Amino acid sequence: MLRIMRALGLLAWIGCVVTLIYQTLVWVVTASWPALTLLSLAYDVLGLELASAIQSLPLDVAIKCLYVLATTELAITLWLTGALFFALAAISKVVFGK
């Protein structure tokens, strides 16, 4: 389990670096920084219509979810996900001692 969490953390950080390299190359070519938010990624790449899926939630929760999805950049999400997996790996090593 420890190896899987470390591998997932490393994979998330590699994804973060690849995302930043892509954004930098687009910036160099077009002179505009591409915004890769979670909402745009879910719609453009996965074809998910998250705005309609959030309609079933209470209004305050739906607004908070849409705000997070519309403002959180993909690179930041991947970096934090990697940090979470490495922290979980460290905690499991301390707790389980393996």
C-alpha cells in the first residue's frame, strides 16, 4: 500500500509538471496563459456537464462546488493531490510501521 501511495503521489506531481509545461508552451506561442480549471477540463476533455449535475444539490453547496470547480487550476489540484498521497504514505508508515 505504501508503494502505491508513493507512486500515485509521484504520478500526480509529474502530471502537475506536464500541465505547467503545456501552459508555458502555449504562453510562449500565443502570449496568453491558458486557464485549465477543473470545470473546463471536465467539460472539454471528459464531456461532463457538471453544472447540470450540481442542480440536485442544495443552493449553498452548489454555489460552493461551482466556485471551487471554476477557480481551481489543474496544476494546483495535481500538486495538492500528490502532497496528500505522500502525507498518507508517511502517516501509514508511522502508524503501521511497515
